Amino acid sequence: MSAPLLFALKALLAALVLAFVVQVVDPEAALAAAREAWMAPLLLALALVPANVSLEAYRWWRLVTHLAPDVRFRSALGAILGGYPLGLLTPGRVGEIAGRAALLRALPAGQSAALTVAEKVATLAAILVGGLIAVGHLLLTSAAPSPLWVPTVVFTALWTAVLLLAVLHPSAARAFLGAILPFAPVRRALGAFDAIPTREAVALLALSFGRYLIFASQFVLLVLAFAPQAAVGAVASGVALVLFAKSAVHSVTLGDLGVREGAAVFFLGSAGVSEAAALNASLAIFGFNLLLPALVGVPFLLRLRLSRSSAPAIS
């Protein structure tokens, strides 16, 4: 499927899901909340965007330098930014993997992909840990929690434990994946895991929790910008549940649009935030953390395309 067609399909799905969410939210109330937004937390959330992207790049750069010590942070940052536009075009943002591999030639594409997957798994583990803490708080404070939460917590806790073990013991993860995926190219790519020492694996997980705190804080700030009277603790718990739910659902929409908004309306609504404020905050986090970096990353992709088109043909 061509990139323009894929983009159109994902945009259509996002529009359909958003249209469903908007049926629950009064558009006039959303516009009113946007007009009355408190600018201080809004600008602070925006100011955290460079920190969010830079920490993501730093985390990946640290992994890359174990295989290619001469790679500079600036090159890794460019590859990260160039991966954002492709991530928007693909389900689950898997296009980022190809984008990083294409823009950072110091590594074979397979090894670059393996390190990106390791980074994404660490991020997912951090989100699930934060979500489990929020779910535990919900179960303790809710008068009549849904009985479905108990099996959900048990399954997610087991899955989170598996992810944490995989992050902290990359060689064991390589051995397991190599056994169930006995293909030579896959095994060569997974060999990148053997280059990650235990100390680096711990640092990867710590940096992932740090990045989780940054984008969760951005989300909380945006909610408070549109709902200044909301309780900070309740909002923080609701945001953790939103991120938890979004990560548990494989998205096929553009930039997870619709999935995140629906979860925000539900969980933040339970925290006392109006549906309009929840929707606005969710759309703002998409704009800040996905759309803005993707726009910055477009020139990196264009530069790559131009360099390929100008390369001399080999007869």
C-alpha cells in the first residue's frame, strides 16, 4: 500500500473514531474550554517537548554507541526526528523503525531495528508500571470497582514482569526470540542485544521511567490548562490510566487519534474533569508530542530522499 493511501486510510479511521468521541462531547463546550485555557501550564507543557524528544534520542543514542561508538548524539537526534513522520503513517508507529534505520547508516538496518524495539519495550514497561499503580489506587478508592479489573491487573502484571525481565536481561531475550524466530536475518539483528551490558539495560529502564514522567507531566499540565479547578492527584491518576489503556490497545489510526481521546474522556471524566477539557488536553498532547516533532522531522526525510536521488547510478 502506498504511503499517501495509507495516510488517507489512517486519517479516515482517526476521523471516524474522533467523530464518535465528539458525539459525547459538546463542541461548543470544547471551544469554550479552549478559549478560557490557562496559558501558564499550556506553555510549560510545550516547553517540555524538546526535553521529551531529546531524552528519547539520548536513550537510543546510548544503545547505538555500544555497536557504533563514533555515532554522535546529533546524528541520533536527526534519526529520531526523521522517524516521527513515518511513525504517523503506520499502525503502532512502526514506521519509526524504518525511518531511524534509513537515516542512521552507521548500523545495519536489522541492528538499528532491534535497538529501537528494545527502547520501545522499555517505554511500554514504564507505562504499564505507572498504569498498574493507578489501577491499584482505583481499586482501593472505588466503592464498586468493576470485577474485570482483577483479571486485567493480574494479566498486565505478568506481562509487565516479562517486559521488565526482557529489558534487564537483553541476552536472555535474544536467546528466547532467536529460538522462536529461527531466521538468519532475525538472529543477526537480535545479536545487537548482546552488546547491551546489564548496567546499560538498567540505565535504559531508568531513562524510560524519566521520559514517562515527562510526557505524563505534560498531559497533567494540559488537563490543568483546560480544567484549572481539577484536583492534581486525581488528574495524575487519570492520565496514568489513559496512557495505560492506550498502550494496551493496538492503534490503527493516525497518531493514535481517537483511542487516546476516548480513553481521556472516560478516565479523566471519572476524575472530575469535564469531557470538553479531557478532549482538548488529549488533542493538545497529540499536537505537542507527535505532530510537532513530525513536522520538524520532515526535512530530514526530504534530505534523505534528495541524497538518494542525487547518488550516482552504479552500472
